[in-house]
Amino acid sequence: MATALARLPAAEAEQIRARVQQADNDTCPLLKDGICLLYPARPLICRTHGLPLLTRHGGKSSVDFCPENFRGIATLPGSAVLDLDRLNETLTAINALFIADSLAEGIHYPERLSIAEALRDK
């Protein structure tokens, strides 16, 4: 996100920086009138929001989705369903590599960052 912010025209970047400085952790500083100001660089949680998710609980699989996103559709093809467990396993592995590399370089990150925290002073 910081790289995408740096590549924006100066006026757009300054508008986002001002929103970031005023943001709290309850609202996304990138949302303006329901539109993401850094849409091409949005985080994964934003990219998957609204997709049908395959989850497993107690040995049973189920697909959870917002019916508002799929009006008039009787069935969903398997290719439209995101396997949340597989995604989380993959992200955990990627994060472990990132943390190991960061620690090797002497960089320490907190466990989580809000979007505002990730973009402050960028």
C-alpha cells in the first residue's frame, strides 16, 4: 500500500495522507464515499470481502456467503468459492517467511497493523 501511495499524483497522495492522520482504528481511511482510494493495492481482507467462503467446523464443510451478493443464483460453481482454511494456511506460511526475513534484518513488526498505522508517515 505504501508503494502504491508513493506512486500516486501528489495531490491524491496528500489527500490520503491527511485521511490517514485523522483516522482511528474503527474506520478505514481509504474509504471515501464507499470507494477505496487505493483499490489496486487494497489488502487481502478487502479483496476477499463478499466472496463465498468454504469453512470447516467439527469435520463438516459449509459455504458461507452474503445472499445480497448472489441474488438470482441458485448454485455457485466450486471455482467461485474461496477455501478459507487453505488461504489461511498459505498466508501463515508466507507470514512466517516474512517475519524470519525481517528479524534477520533486525526489523520488528507488531503482530497487526491497521491500514492507518501501515500508511502513517509514508
